[in-house]
Amino acid sequence: MLINSFHFRHPVFALHESGSAGARSNQSVCVKPVWLWIGAGDLAQQAGSYLDTTAMQVHSLSRSPRTWPTQSHIGDAAEPGCLEKLIADLKPEGIVLTLVPNGEGEAGYRRGYWAVVEQLIAACKAADYQPQILFCSSTSVYHQSAGEWVDESSPCQPSHYTGQVLLACETALHNTGWPLVVLRLGGIYGPGRDYVIRQVEAGLGGGDEWTNRIHSQDAARAMAWIIERLRQGMPVPRCLLGVDREPCRSRDLRAFIAAERGWPAPQASAAGRGGNKRCRSDRLAEWGFHWNYPSYREGYAIRPLTPA
């Protein structure tokens, strides 16, 4: 059954407090601890470029062949038995879940997310193993839709299946008691993710609804930042909002995109399904993360300065 209401009870964990005996013994045997990515799309590959791979072995499991990492496994993690041998053989110190829907509509979300999480929990329990887990979730778990500010402690009671499925995954992983960090990402944009730009080019100017975004480079860097802290046994908040520092109204974002490109001002258009809330990323900032693209202005500029 999917759970549609949830609060994180313990906001921070440290590996020396919550890490499993299995994870610690694995570190003593392997010179390079194993980290397994389940789902290895473009965002995962971009995050991988920021990792210190001299200090870890990176494996991935995905439904299609990947060029990254070099130790890639092909399979459908939603299929019973697919993860069991992999988990038993690799004994990964950490697992990163960067999942995507596997099919259309609610059924695709359930298969792409919920079924994978179910199989992962079953495989780890069968191997009597408790890895650290980073689960990339979404701000769609929040139900607020009247411009409210939300943060990691805000209640989540989503009415749409996307948020319901993701929240159910968060809850199931949290209830295992294993070391878990949930990164709730906002709308990701950047190279290859130009949906809003194409809408503006078509003359759609959005409305007054608030939106929350993060550049793909910063999303990938945040993932790598979390993994490095976990790998080094440093404390990490159990839940983090992965958005930039400035929520913006849809119309303001689109007006900026049009002005930057010398296009006619777009006309007001209906709001999409993205909700109408303002997400705070203060916790991520307070823990020491720095954005290369702190707002949409840097990210959507025609010639953005891309830091090294």
C-alpha cells in the first residue's frame, strides 16, 4: 500500500552511529569500497564526474548499456531476483537510486520507482546487509499549492500519483532503519533539458505560480557532495531539498528567457502540474554546499559562466 503522509523523525545521521556492521566489515576487506548506482542516466553520469573514483569502485545497474561507469550491469531492477545476486556479490558500501519511470502514467511510476525499492529492500534483507542509501526523490511529494514556503520538515500529503509513489518509496526506505539520505530535487534544467525554453519559443509565458528549479550541474554536484560525506563517515541530514536559492514565478522565468534571447514577450499561459510552492534550500546551504547557478538568471543566461 502506498503511504501518502510522512515526516522525517530523525533529521541527521552519522555512519558511526547508524552504519551497519556489514558495511564496516566490508570497508576492512576492500581497499576500495563499492558504490552501486541503480539507474545510470545522464544525471548519474554527470554526478560520477565529480566523484573521487580513486577511493571507490563504482558499479551501475540499468536497463540499457551505459558507457559510465566501466563496471556496468544490465538488468531491470524491478524484476524479482535481479538485485539479489548483485547485492550479495558486491556488498556495496552505498547505493544511489537515480530512478526514472518505466512506462507511461501511474503504472510506469510504480514500476520505475516503487517496484525497484521493494526489490532492493528484499535483496538487502536476503543478504543480511544494510548499505547506506541516497535516494533521489522530488519536490512533488509536497502537497502545498498556494505559494507557501516549504522545507524538509513540512508535511507531505501529495494528491497526485507522482508524489504519492515517491513518498511511498521514501517511507519504505526510511522504515528499514538503514542509513538513508533523501534528496528532493526540484525541476532540473540545463543542457538537453530545454522544455521551458521551447515553451517560451512557442509563446507560452506561464502565470503567477511559483516554481522551483536546479541546474543539472548543481543537482549532480549535490549528489556527489552527499556521497563523499557518506563515504568519509561524516554526518549528513536525512532529508535535503535540492533546489536553487531563489524560487521564481513562472512568468518571471519565461520573461527572462525571452529577453535574453531577443524573443517577443511571451503571452500568459495556464499553469502546469508543477504546483505552486516555494522551496527553501537553507539546510543544504547551512551544511556547506555552494551553488554554481544560485538562481535561474545564472542558469538560463545566454552565455552563462560555467565554473570549472
